[in-house]
Amino acid sequence: MNGTLHGGTIAITWTRKRSKGEYDKIAAKPMRNFLTLLVLLCSALVIPAQSSAGTQLQIYFIDVEGGQSTLFVTPEGKSLLIDTGWAGNNSRDADRIAAAAKAAGIAKIDYVLITHFHDDHVGGVPQLVQRIPVGAFIDHGPNRELTPDVNGNFDAYQKTLASGHYKRIIAKPGETLPISGIHVQVISADGKLIDKPLDGAGQPNEYCKASETRPADQTENARSVGVLMTFGKLRILDLGDLTWDKEMQLMCPDNKLGKVDVLIVSHHGWNQSSSPALVDAIQARIAIMDNGAKKGGSTPVLDTVRKAPGLETLWQLHFSEEGGTEHNTADEYDANFSGGADQGNYLKLTASPDGSFAVFNSRTQQSKSYAAR
């Protein structure tokens, strides 16, 4: 008997006459071989399909020149964009967001979270929806800063919503946003905060005594929608432009958040935010600051973040001209180094459910990996 594999089938040729008992014994062996081969072939087909689905979370920190725009894409291809950058500038920010979405392999943004209604966060909405489909918008509700410039931003956003093409969700502290593949819990919205500690948090905060008391902020910044995102064992905190006074309410006398792995530095690294009560208590492994060359990146905040307990790396979207060489992060952790405007380099964080992650700098084309904690 000779056996040959042809296109997934086995052709059997008998070479001499045998008794029925011999035939039965001989036939049983190729049948077992055939079944074994069939299982192996099926496994070969299934395993690549499972691998191609991916298991990692992608986060693009898009350079919108001192505004904010951060794109999260889950392993299942579901997406969340936090803020849309500025209006105008020949649609620069909307184009950069669309490019990041394409690089992430998505053709639609499922949710766009608007932290608050300042131009560097909501301004790009009308241009964004002209470039890529959006499923729903999330915000804190009414505009609370009734000044002409903020009203203009809010009106343009409202006009987009009034088209009837988009669902709108009003965020409330303590709620979980409906984003598949990543747990997104609202920490702050419209000036309100979670009223009890998150699971595992609630310990007395020793860093409150190092934070001065400041008057209540009356702008849209204090109304920011802030979220804590959990992907497997990884915890990521983004509080938008939440101000110092709100941080103190959130973190003192007890730490309601616990520890995080990744801090998206509040308010572009401006000194109106980033109290030691927050930055030191959460003990982030890395911090990512979406500052511009001349916007954000205040020297006191650069120093506070770099010296925070447990911090391994501060990443910046821009070299801060205010901070100078003494206070900025090391060159290799800076996406847009001094000397060139509108370079548009981004940072990309890729995370696994076990809590390990890596950060890629598109300027240097280098990555830094962080083992699971």
C-alpha cells in the first residue's frame, strides 16, 4: 500500500491481494493517520485566525500642538477618541486624527469623548466628522463658561449634534461608559466627582499636606470629564483639564483612585493642575504630557511629575520652551523636539492584558518596553 497527500486528501493504492482480516487491519492505520492529519490541518487554520484578532490595546497620543487628542483602539477594533484638538489650521488636527485612525486599522470612531468645551479640546469636531464617521459623542452637559469664545466652540459642537447623525451621552461620575474591550469609569464631570473610593482605594493620602489650598476654578476646566480606564491589569488616568482645587477634593483626605500605571498629565502640564496630592499619590509608572512648545509644560509641573514616587519615564509630545533643558524630559522621550514647528510626531502606547506595555516615539522610531507590575 502506498499513501500520497493530494490537496488535503489521501489516495491509497493497494499493491497485492490480502485477506479481509489483513485489509481491516491495514485500513485502520491510514484512517487514524487521516484523522490525525485532519485535526492538525484544522488547528493550523484556527490558530492564525485567533492570532490575527490581536490581544493588545493601542493608544495614539496625537500631536495637536498643545491641545488634546488621544485615540484608544481595543483588540476588537472598538475605538474611543478623547478630544479633537483645535479648529482651523487647514484642518491640521482632524487630518492627524484621521491618519492615526488609519494607522490603527479602523474606518470609524465609535465614541468621541469631549472633556470640556475649550477650543483646544472641542474645536476640531466639525472638521473631524467630515473626515471619518463617528458613532456617538460623550460630554458633561451644558456649557458653563459663558464667554464669547467658549460659546462659539459650544455652538459649533451643538450644530454637529443637531444634524441627527450622532448619539449623545451625558457622562456622570461613577458611571461606566459603554465601550467594549476596555473598562472606562467616569471620575469627574460637570464639576462633580465620584463620592466614594474605587475598589482597592480609599487609603489616607500622605501627600495632601504637600499641596497648597487654591480657590475654586470657575472655568470649563473644572467641569472636565475625567476617566479611569482599565485594560486587563493596566490602569490609565485621564482627567482632562481638571484643576488643582478639584484634585484636592478627589484625593484628600483619602486617595479615592489608588495607584495607576499611566498618567495622562492633566491640563497639558500647566500649573493650574497636577497637585502633589494627585501626582504623588497615584504613583504612575509613566506620565504622558500632551503639551505644546509654548503651551503647557510649566516648569513646576515638569519637576513634580519627574520626581513623583514610582515614576519611570515622563514622555512629552513637545519640548517645553519654558522648561528648558534642565526641566524637560530626556530627548529620547520627546516626540517633537525644539527647532521645528508642526512636525506632527506622535507617541503610541501598546498594552497587553497582563499589564505590560511599550511606548513608541515616531520621531526617534524607537520603543521602550515596560514589564508587567
